[in-house]
Amino acid sequence: MTTPFGKDNLDLAASAQALADSAPTGSLRHAAAKSVAITFATTRDAAQARSTLNGISPDDVRRAALELFDELSTRTD
């Protein structure tokens, strides 16, 4: 299943991994992007990925991951 913008979970996982690779190791952005990359790579669709991300802890990583999820899943580039 793809997002409304035509990207599937593997495309989104690759985008999240690229963001993780560019973020400083140990930063909140790195942790969130890695979480999103792994989640997209291991779920069937965006709805399942978002549901899975709701279970991430700690709270700051979950919030950052959900923000990144929203950003990636609505991109048109």
C-alpha cells in the first residue's frame, strides 16, 4: 500500500534512514529517524507504521518519530 503521494513503506524507510545517517549519533533526530526507518521497513502500510510508532518510548522519541512520520508520509518529492 502506498501513501496518497505514491510512496510505499520501503521508499519511506529509505528516506528516514537517510535522515538518520545525516543526524548526529545520539541525537533525538537520529533516534527518531532510526525508529521511523525500522518501523517503515517492517510494517505493511502507513497505517500500521503509525500505529506501531505510537508504542515507542521514551515520550520525546515517540513525539519526534511521529512528527517525522507525518513529514515523510506527506512529502511529494
